[in-house]
Amino acid sequence: MTLRSPRSPAVETFSVEDFAQALAAQSLDFRPGQVVRGRIFQYQSDGIWVDIGAKSPAFLPLKEAGIGSEEDLSQLFPLKSEAEFLILKEDAAGQILLSARRLQLRRLWEDLAEKQARGEVVTAPVIGINKGGVVVDVQGLRGFIPRSHLLQRGSLEELVGQLLTASLLEVNPAAKKLVLSERVARQAESLGIYTTGQVVRGKVSALKPFGVFVELEEGGSGLLPIKQVSQSFVASLSDLFQPGQPIKAVVIDVDEAKGRIALSLRVLERYPGEALEQLSTLIEEAEERARKLKGRITPDGKVI
């Protein structure tokens, strides 16, 4: 009986080419516009090398390091620390270029858009003036406040260096347009004292085809839409109101985004057209009539 030794297992070879292919298969798919996290690898006179897990370190040019122009790289990005970056491009040799500045700007625009949607205000220093208003610095972005939206509209030079609190009127990253309003911010601040169903006093400040603007005694402005003057058709507002005329009306809605409140007289009418015939009487009895409507007024000026 002849004993045979068992066959030795085959040994698989793994060449350099195989290793390169395996490494490529494990590489991440880096694309322009992608946000990646990387570790600071090495400083250079014109930028920073960053390890993002690619075949070779990515490069962060000095001009793409931050929004400010005089920032210290070693403080912004300490050696071996980690941070997030935006991929700008990858050249034919596989070198990936990064930007921290553009990622900061993108997130700043997004943050300001969210603040605008929530009706929040920002505080910004005045860094310059032009004939149309003042230029402010909003966390590194240049914003503009038109003269008509400033609380102080006289000598604009006196505002340079001052901190202004302003609402966001327009946030447009595509056009790099940031417009703010100090006046709307002040109006929005005063809106907290107003509630639906409240009777307010003021003076007619302007007449428009769509309604009457009212300057309120306690601050801010209100709009009395033409449809809220009476339950009957109103042919001409100038037949009923004049600029400077004292007026009382009922608050039916508070719009914090516009810094304005909506007013109504029609909810006080006892019959359609009373405001057209007996406006002075209706206004004189405004508080008494409004008390009977407490909790029954809707934002569109209806009584339920």
C-alpha cells in the first residue's frame, strides 16, 4: 500500500498592480461641491496639506482658508486637528483642491436665510456709506441698509463704526445681495405689545389704492386694507380719510416678517356700510364694540 502525501494548497500571488487596483476600489468618490472632513497634515507658505482619505493629501490654498484676510492659519487650523472642507476640483493628476472659505460662506448664507424666515434680527457694524445708504459687515458678508430703512437718515457719516440692529429684507446668495432694515427691526420689536382684537390709536400717514397706512401711537405702523374699512363697497378712501387724521381700529393680524399689523373697522360695524355713514361714531365707540367681539375675530377680518 502506497501512501501519498496530501497535495499542498496553491499559493495565490498578489502583484503590485493588484494592490493598486484594490486600493483604487476602496477609494472614496470625491466630487466638486462635496463636503469632506480632513486632518491638517502639513503647512506650506501658500496653503495647507490636508489628509481627507484620498490617495494623496488634498491642498487648501491660502486664499481659500477663511473669510477674513488677516487670519492666522495655525490658529484657524492647528496641526493634526480636523475640520470640514468643500472640494473645489480635482485635476488630471488627481490633486484635490479644497476651500474652507466657500463652505463658511455657503453656511452663512443658509443661516441668514433661516433667520430671515424666522423673522430674526442681526447686529452689524457700519463699515461704509454711499449716497443710497450704509454698508454693514454681517459676519464677513457685506450688507446694505437703504437710507429709507435707517432710523437716522441725516448725517450717514456719523453711523460709521456704530452697531446697528436690523431685520433681513433680502438674502440672495446667487446675486451676493444682502439687504437689511433697521426700521423694520424696530417695528418688529414693538409688535410684541399688540394682540388680535386690541383697539389701537394712531394717525393716518398715507392713502394708497389698496388701503390706509396708520402711524400707531405706541410705535410701528399698521395697514387698514380697503376691504377692512366696511362690509359695503368703498369707492374712495379719500372721501373718508385724510393724512394726519386721528383714527382708532381693531388689530386683526400681526405680521412680524413685515413689521406691520393689519387693522379693521368693518368688524365693528353693526350693519354693512355703517363706517361709510357714521365713521366718527364707530371710531368713538371702538373700545366698547371690540370688547363684545373678544376672541371672535379671524385674521382675515371676519367675526365668528
